[in-house]
Amino acid sequence: MPADRAQREVYAKLGQSVVNMPGGEIVPAAQRGVIDCAEWVGGVEDLRLGLPQVFKYHYTPGMHENNSIGELGFNLDVWKSFTRSSRKRRLGVKERSSPGSRAGRSRTPTR
């Protein structure tokens, strides 16, 4: 996401230079030492892009993504310890109760 003027000013006061580039150029630029940090989409998308493999530190969210703090993660062992209904509540899955539905079966949550 391109940094807007206000973000560039904040980063400049912190001693940073902002360079906007396509996502596909971030990892190669980091590998060549052209950049020493990056902000992409946040969370899972940063992992998919490979940012943790080229940067020592990983943080999220960016200052322009204050709504992404709604993400919630669990250790897999903790997740497995939850009951099925507890997992469904955490995923926001609702049971179908309309006629013709498969009563008692969950559906994939939509976002």
C-alpha cells in the first residue's frame, strides 16, 4: 500500500525514507540490501509474501491499518483443546436452521 503524505512525514521524523514499490519487488529488494524494512498487507499476507524470511523483525499492523487488530490467533495445541462448539463460536460459524438445511452441520464463515 503506498504511503500517503502524512505517513511519509511521520516516517521521516523517525529517520526513515519511504520507497513505494510493487509487492513482487519487496523481497528481492530486501535480499539485495536495497531496503531494510517493509510493510505490505499485514499478518498472513506478509507471511505469504515471505517477509519473515528476509527481515529480522516482523510487526503488524501498519499505522494505516488500525482495524486489522481484530485478528486473533491460537497455538495449535490450544485450538485443538477447544470443544467443537467453542471453535465454531470463535470462527463465527452459525448453525443452519432454515427448512431444507442440514441441521446440525456448520457452514463456512463468510467475510
